[in-house]
Amino acid sequence: MEAVTRIGPLTEDDRRLIEKLEKEAGTDINLCYQCGKCSAGCPVSFAMDYTPRQVIRLLQLGLIDEALGAESIWICATCETCSERCPRGVDIASLMDTLRREALRRGKVADKKVALFNKAFLNTVKKYGRSYEAGILLYHNLSTRQFFKDAELGLPMMKRGKASPFPEKIKGRDEMAKIFARALEAGRE
Ligand code: SF4
Ligand code: SF4
């Protein structure tokens, strides 16, 4: 038998959490009138369990756990097409980003491997100022215990100059460190 989700009135805690998410994302979910323009333009909605429109609807209905546990928030590529297309000015891309951070804070991540990839990517940007593909692959494979995953792609990519075995560092690493420090201060890392 399929699980049934019951929708009831929002508790005070739910209301506070939604307000916090909206504030952090800088957007208002109640502006959304469910036209679906965001989902129609999203390049990865085909792979999502809930389309961007449905993620907003979950929040409007107070189904916060479902939204935080959705795989969609990790599949989102932050391309911002949805935010650009929304006739009501809802910043869905920012909301997706906010939901990812909240899911991490609450240890409520649908796909742990994606969260680990996200962490590996951010760590390399923090350290070198840009992504370091070989380092991300190594960290991700070790932390997910998939030691040889995608290993066959590494050498051809290096031969074609698409990935380097060593990290490349940008000049403005101090500025990058300051950006990460500010994000941490604002609770956005
Ligand atoms: S485009 Fe905007 S108004 Fe339309 S469903 Fe998406 S968020 Fe809602
Ligand atoms: S920002 Fe995310 S949800 Fe929005 S269109 Fe791009 S991939 Fe889809």
C-alpha cells in the first residue's frame, strides 16, 4: 500500500522554519501561483522526484520534510533558468540552494553521495580558488567507498588536457577565503 501524506494546519515551528527559509533565500513562496513555467524551463526536471513547481507547492502546504528530503534539491544545477522565467519573481534557484543547506544542517539528505560530492567540490574551491577535478574524484570515491568509480575516465581526460593531476591555484585565494568566511558567518556554508 502506498504511503499517504496527511496535510494539516501548519504548526508554529513549521511557520517559523518556512519564514527562515524564505528570508535566507530572499524570496516569498506564497507569490507562486503554480503556473509551472519554472519546471518547463528546468533542464534537469526530467531527473527530479519533484519538479521545481512541486517543491514550492510542498513548502506552501507545509510539507517541509518532504521538500528537504527531495532528491530534486541536489539535482538542481543552479542554472537560474527557473528564477529568470518566473512571472511572479520567485527566486527558486536561491530557494533550492537554501533547502540544500538546511537539509545538510538537519542531516536530512536524500542522496548522501551527492552531498559528499558537493562537499568535495566546495572544499577544493575553498582551498585552490577553483575546482580540482582529480581531488574531487579522489575524495568522493574514498568517502563513498567506490574506489575505482570513473577511474577509466581519468587518464583519457588528462591526456586531452580536460583534467590535471595537480591542482591549479588562482591568484585571489585570499579573497576566496574571505568569501567563505563571510558565508560561514552568515550561516550559508
Ligand atoms: S514559475 Fe513562478 S509562479 Fe510559476 S510555478 Fe514556478 S515559482 Fe510558481
Ligand atoms: S536553478 Fe535548478 S531548479 Fe532552477 S532551472 Fe536550474 S536546475 Fe532547474
